[in-house]
Amino acid sequence: MSGTNQGPGKPVERDGDGQLRGRNETEDERADRRWADLMQEIRVAQTGVQIFFGFLLTVVFTPRFPQLSDTDRTIYIVTVSLSAAATGALIGPVSFHRIVAGRRIKPRAVVWASRLTLLGLLLLVATLGSALLLVLRVATGAAFVPWLVAGILTWYLLCWFALPLWVRWRHTAHLDR
């Protein structure tokens, strides 16, 4: 692909057939668009993890909590800790943006905010797994529970990470050459 300029600071890429490819935007415009996209994505995960975290915080005050085994209490502590960490990572990009706003580093801020979001999603997967383990252990006590949770976690990893990474690789590998 060869790049040409069309207007000041507006790189345009062409494919092998000379057809225009991609967007006609500056680095700042691209950063603005990517930031807006990221904020929309975070809103979905943030809301869910905050509601989930709030619910987890109330569990300790239920009448059944004192009856939990030491193992189940440990799983609960791990679950609450993971949920708190996921909440922090998914809210982090908002404070990150507020602190660096106006410093002309948005392209770098987008990269760091994206990393925090990815970390938050990984922590959310772990939170959901430990919460499922706790709930299903308490509800059933069945020996198959760890296997069921492992299957659900595998499903999350496939939907949230493996499939998007495969599509990314499949459809953009030629761009890295």
C-alpha cells in the first residue's frame, strides 16, 4: 500500500488496486474517534460490574452468610476483591482522561485507557467465574460445579477474546506485512 496526502495532515491509503482504503482522518481525529468508541464500550461493562459489585457487597449481611464454609468464605473474599479490581480498571479510563485532558496526548491516552479496559475485562471474567463457583457450590454442592464453571469461563474467553482476536488476525494480517 502506498500513502498519499489529500489535504493537510490527512493521510490516505490505497490498496493494491489503487482503491482508497481506511478513513481520511488526522491522528487527532482518529484518537477522538477511538476515544468515543472506547467510552461507549466501557459504559456497557462499567454498568454491569458496578451493579454486580454492589450486590456482592450486600451478601455478607444476609442471614445465610455465617453458615458458609471457610472455603466458600474464601471464594467470596476473592470474588469481592476481583470485582473491586475490575471496577477500578473499568472506571480508570475516565479519571485517566480527566487528568490528561488538554495535554495533547490523546493518542497515548487512548492506548493506556484501552489497556485498562482490557485488564478490567479480564478481571471481570475472573470475577464472574469465582462468583459462579460460589453460587453453584452453595446452591448445589455438586462435584460437577468446577467443571461447569470451567466450561462457562471457556465460553466467556471464546466470546470475549478468542473470536475477536481470530477475526482481527484473519482480516487484518495482510495489513501488518
